Amino acid sequence: MPHSRTPSSRSLFPRMSLSRRDLLAASLALPALSALPARAATKLKVSHQFPGGTLEKGDFRDRLCRIFAAELAKRSNGELDCDIYPNSSLMKTNAQISSLRKGALDLSLVPISYAGGEMPEANIGLMPCLVSTYAQGMAWKTSQVGKDLADYLASKGLIVVSWVWQGGGVASRDRPIIVPEDAKGAKIRGGSREFDLMLQAAGAAVLSLPSNELYAAMQTGACDAGYTSSTSLISFRLEEVAKHLTAATNRTYWFMFEPLLMSKAIFDKLPQDQRDLILKIGSEVEAFAYREAAIDDKAVAEIYAAKGAKIHTMDAAVIEKWRVIARATAWKDYAEKNANCKKLLDLAEQVPA
């Protein structure tokens, strides 16, 4: 039996003759197709205040930026490329958000509460005792509070690319800070205006400074204790100047929204497919942040214990003591700022823990 075979191209297409005019027309059409160049590469600058590392090692917030940048370059075929500037090497920490809003900086992974001075609504990102689990914080993204917050930030020139939440605790020089009574008379860095209001009500003298300045402040004695994320407690080596750590190992009343933000002015100039890709990859790296933040909550206690610090944890009763003060001070003050602040707070309270 003769075997079958795939027909050749000659049997698929009828034989045809082309005139000189046809060939000329075809040759004139070719340049029009080849004259569609690939889009020129766009270089984006990504700034943050945290120690630099690599894709595999270092502070997870720096790693997140590098993973985001690598995926963006790969999946845009090099049309979108990023330079990462860790350690506030591009600009000062507190200048990042205003630079994003002006279009002078492309992206930054930054605590949203740092914008509280110019945008009061942003202080909800570090509201004491409001968020108590990572799941609750991440649920904001698809809840009304997250949608309204994202819309508000967009109206101020900021696009939320990645939703990142971090739990944290407090490192202290001489005595532990566990219950509110422990804060009396101590010089403490809380991290946001609202957190400071709660600490002041507990009798503390508060200090306002970014987390990357905590080491020097505690080393010199200008600061007795500092609240910050578990990752920052590790990355900024505060175990070298602290004798006590109240860790977020079990639970905590310090949860911070620290998103990867992009300048809306820059974002809006990009073609739609590139904007879609940025948001897609930004969403994908959120699982990495969720996992790594939780890992650091456990690792921080081991690192501090190895240096001789005494480790303390918080239970539901301790957190409730702080929540009573927070409601009467931070929450009340925030809600009275304006109608939008009150609305955001009300919506946040509806998100289950």
C-alpha cells in the first residue's frame, strides 16, 4: 500500500504568473511593513529606603522591586526597564512621595503613612489596632475601603501597583514596651501621626523619623524604643542596640500598608498594554510579599534572641488595652479630619480580621 504524505506547497496553491507591475507593487509594500519599529525602551527609576540586595537575598522589599523589574523587562521584551535605587540613594526618604506626585520619580516602595502630612487620608495605612492579620489587610484590595483608598491616591497622583502589608513590633533599649503603662516617660518612634497620638496618650514622648534613621537614634539614646516592621527590625540591625523586642510572632497591633507606588503622571503616558502589564506583575508579586513578611515576623525573634535580647509577645488582652486607647485618640482624630477620612475608617472596620 503506498504511504500517504503531506501535500507540497505546489499542490496547495495554484500556479500563477506575476507581472512586472505586480512585483513592483509588492516590493513597494514591503518597506511599509518593515518600517514599523519596536517601541523605544523606557527606563524607570525605582526608589526605596531599605538595604539593597539581590533577587535571592536581602530585604524582601528590595527583592520585590528587583523581581518586579526583572519580570517587567522580560515580559515587555525590554521595552520597560528599571533601575533600582536602595538605601535612599536616589533621594531622601521623605521626598519620595512628593516626587512621585510631581512625576519626578517613577516608582517607590514606601510606607503610605509617610504621606500623611500632605494627604491626611494616607494615615489610615498605619492606624494602630485597625488591622490585626495579613489576610485582613490584603482583603482591603478587593473591599470598598481599598477601592476608595486607591481612587483617592490616584486623585493625588499615585497609582497602587502592589498591595504590601507588614506586621511589626517594638525594639527597646532598656525596658520592654508591652502594655500601655510601659510607654510612660519613654522616647518612642511610632511611625505615623495616628500611632504617635496613641503613644502620647499612654505617656510617651514621640519622635518622628523614618525607619532607616532608627539605629542612630537608638544608639545615641535620642530614642528609647522604636516601632517598625519585622523586616526593618532585621534589616536595620536594631538587635545591636536593643535589649528587648516585643515581636509580632503571635499577633500585633502594628500593621502598615507599604505599597509599591507609581507616579500617575508617568503611568498615564505609557501605552495601554504597558500599563496593563505593570499592574499585572504588580499584583503577581503580592503573594511573595505576603509570604516573606510573615516569615520575617518569626525570624526577627530568633535573630534578637541570638544577640541576647529578651523576647516578648502580645496576646489578645494586651492588644485590647491598646485598642481602647487607639479608639479614643488615633481613630477619633482621624475620623474628625474630614468626611473622607471618616468614610475610609468606617469601611476599614467592616473588613473582617
